[in-house]
Amino acid sequence: MNKINLVFCYFCLLIIPPSLSYPVFAQSKIYNPIPIEENQLITDKLTKDDIPTGEGGFAKDYFINLEKDNQIAIDLISDDFDSLVVLISENGATIAENDDGSDSESNSLLFTRITESGKYIIRVKAFGITEGGNFTLKVSRLQPIKP
């Protein structure tokens, strides 16, 4: 007795002989944030090959290990697009974000205090619909001023 495979769909019933097989293709891109260290100057490019935001733009993720009570500044500069930087915790929660560092420019400057040690994602995004462009990114740990 020959076996047959039944494949159900909403509108039909297909009978596929077992001798026929169909290739299964895996997704070609794997989410893999780029590791960075504090005080490392990153020069990179945001392109349409990066993470689609669903808002017409693209994003690129970096990960960094931060310690509890670190005070950090994340500086994102681009002459090619209106930048937006987001700090995301290990569990996916947005910790902080910044669109414009000051009223007169489109670069991003984010200051925050880390409340839990761990791995964090720094997401570089272009605000609005754009294919991106060149940017520089730097994460600095701020030192308290001693009297």
C-alpha cells in the first residue's frame, strides 16, 4: 500500500505523493548585534540591508556590557540622516532614547544611568523614511566630578 501525504489549506486539499519532496529554505539573515566597547569610536553605514523598522527606515544594533550605576553618554552623529538612538535592555525593554541632542541639530545624544548590570543593545536608527547613510557612534562612561 502506498502512503500519501495530505496537506490541508483553507481552500483545498492537496494529495502529494511521498516521492515528491520540496526544499525548505531557512531565513538567510540571522540577528547578530555587533559587539562594541565603551570609548570605542564606531564608523559605520546604515543601509537598506539592515533591520527594517516597519516605519520606512532601517536600524543597526550593537551590544555592550554595562555595569550597575554606570552613567553613560551615547553620541550618534550623521550628516546623511536624522539619527535616533535607543538603549534596550537584555529583556527587550527600551531603557532610554534620543532623537535630537539639541534643538538645532539632527544628531542624537543620550545620557542615562544603568540600574542593572548586563548586556544592552544600542540601536542606531534613521528617523522617518530614509535608506540611511554614514554615521559615527561612541559610548562613553561618565566619571563623577570629585570636589
